[in-house]
Amino acid sequence: MESIFKWILKMKALLDLDIFVRTVESGSLSATARTLDLTPAAASAALKRLEAELQAPLFVRSTRSLRLTSEGERFLAYCRVALDALREGQAALSAERQQIKGTLQIAAPSDLGRNALLGWLDEFRVLHPQIRFRLQLSDRNADLYRQPVDIALRYGEPGESNLIAQPLAPDNRRVLCAAPAYLARRGAPASPTELKGHDCLCFMSGEDVRDRWRFRRGTERLSVRVTASQVANDGDVVRRWALAAQGIACKSRLDIAGDLATGRLLPLCQDWEGEPAPLYLICPDRRLLTPAIGLLRDFIRTRCEALMPSA
């Protein structure tokens, strides 16, 4: 029986098995077709496929009757076992997806991950202790199709792709900031145009140094190419340089919310808005948005909303 069971699982169309069993139970191929919203021809073709794969007739057909052959009677028992097992597996999988437990694999930017997300995940686990996390922190976007990642947190409007993007902090922006010690030593720029006379701390993505900073004030738009005194491909390093009074940074408000709230960093040129930096939860397939991920998404969104006023 085990070999037959394995063979059944290898078959291309499990629907064909279902049609076979339903036809036996109803005694009518037409009734089975109506139940499954199929045409009689499609249901008949399914039975013919089964018989071709088995190389044995399953029914003796006439214009008025349909009865099982001896081969059909023997095969029916195996089909019922296989379909029952598959339905049980489907039900078990569905029940597990509804439970708030298991391992979530998350990719996130380094700065947000270290300075906000770590604490949020600790809080979330207090509420849901059966959840475990595998956290990847990097300022390079994870490849959600190739890497072992369930969801990613990313800044910026998502590009045109098949990825599912759900907003966490849609109003987040970049903000100019510097440590009080740097401003005491060098003075604060009155406008973004004065950044050219300051040490600026820049982020680098690949070989691209982000040294062009953009601002707006009402209908005005301003783009300033700054002089990068120090460059890093890690956002948290840029933040640490700013805290060490080594220059001016242009950071996501979420990343430095705690520093702004405590005065470790001070906002600059506040009549100008920095570039938008909306935060999104990214998932490769909507079917992967389990209840656990939905709860985590709402939890992070709430924490982001609480951070923004303090920032």
C-alpha cells in the first residue's frame, strides 16, 4: 500500500482523484461535474487521464449506467486514504498558520534594527513568547526570493515589482542633525545651502556615495551636493559619527528619534523638510502574510507612530 500511496502523491492532478471518488459516491459523473463547477466533458477527461495512468479501466460505462470495475474497487480504497490524508494535512497546516508561534525571519536596515527594532521585538516576544526571530541587519536590500527571509523592513517607496509592500511609517522623512559639541565648535547652518562649509557624514550604497541631499520648503525645492568628510556603508556608523561630533548627518527621523528626544543630536534647518523616507514591510507573496506577521506589522506600526511625535 505504501508504494501505491507514494504513486498517488506523485500524480499531477489530485483533482482527478477527487472526481473519481465523488463519481463513485454520487453514482453520476454529471452530478460530480455540477458539484465541482466543471463541465461533464472536463470531468470525463479527468477519469480518462486516471485510467491512462493506471493502464486499467475504472468504470464500465453505458449511456444509462456507471459501475466500478474490480480494478476500480481496489483503487478506490487507496484514493480515499490518500485524499483523507491530504485533507488532514491541509487542515493541520491551516491551523498552524492561525497560531502565533514559530520562527519569523526578518531583514532590516542596520540603524533601525539596532536602535529601535531590537527593543520592539523583545516587547513583542513578551506578548507572544512562542515566536522566535532570525534577524538579518544590513543596509543592502535582502533578496527575498533567494535568501531565507520572510519579511523585510525597507526605507523608500517600493519600486515596481511583484513584492507586497505594506506601510509602517509613511510620513517618515530624513532630517539634518548634529551633536551639540559639533555645533558649538562650527556653528549651525542657517539653510541647507550653507552645508558646503561643513563636515558632512555620508552613507554609501555599493559604490554610490549619497552626497546629494534634497530639501523642500513649501513649493521650493533645493538640492545640495555636500562635501563628504567621512563615508560609511552602514547607517549606524554614520549615526555614531554624528553622536561623536564629527559632522552633520542627514538621517531618517525614525533612526535618530531617541537621540533627538534626549538632545544628543539636534535638528537643523527645521524650516526645510528633508527627503521622504517612508518605511515599509516587504513580503514576496501575500500568502506568506500569516497572522503572526500581521500582528508584528501592526505592533511595529504602532511603535513607529509613537516615535514620530517624540522625534
